Amino acid sequence: MGRAIAVRALTGGHGVCLVHPDADRGRAAAAELEQRFPEGETDSATAAQAADMTVLALPYDAALEAARSARATLSGQVLVWTSAIPSTSPPWTRG
């Protein structure tokens, strides 16, 4: 999901930074996108960075942890959360 969103952003002329806890996998994905979009701005990192938009394309628990740990960095950004809330949802999601 994250790679597909990155492709759409690059197609639209926006830069992307792929954040992955495994630096090698993040660099490999960024290199693949650089080959497909040589004019685009592509980078990789192991932690969230300041940006206009951040996409959390992770399993629910990992996305929640990433959001919590990068709370200050993500503040004020557009945040796209692609994982579904599990059926045993946290208390703040219940009506």
C-alpha cells in the first residue's frame, strides 16, 4: 500500500521519503522508485521526519506504535493511516 501511494505522489510531482525500520529494505524500495521516476525526489529513513504528509502503511499495531513514538514529528502533518482498526478496537475508537 505504501509503495502504491508513493508511486501516485511521484507521478504527481511530489517527493517521497520511505520510512522503514529495516534500513536496507527502505533503501531498496527507494532505489526501485528512483529508477522508475528518475526526475522525482526519493529518499529513505528509519524514522518519521518532518513532511507535508506521512503515510503509515503498516499493520495496525506497528502503525499505532510508529504514531505514538513520532508524535512530535507528526504534529501538524496530514497523516494517512492505511490499516484497519481491529475488531478488538482500543477504547478511544468506541462510541
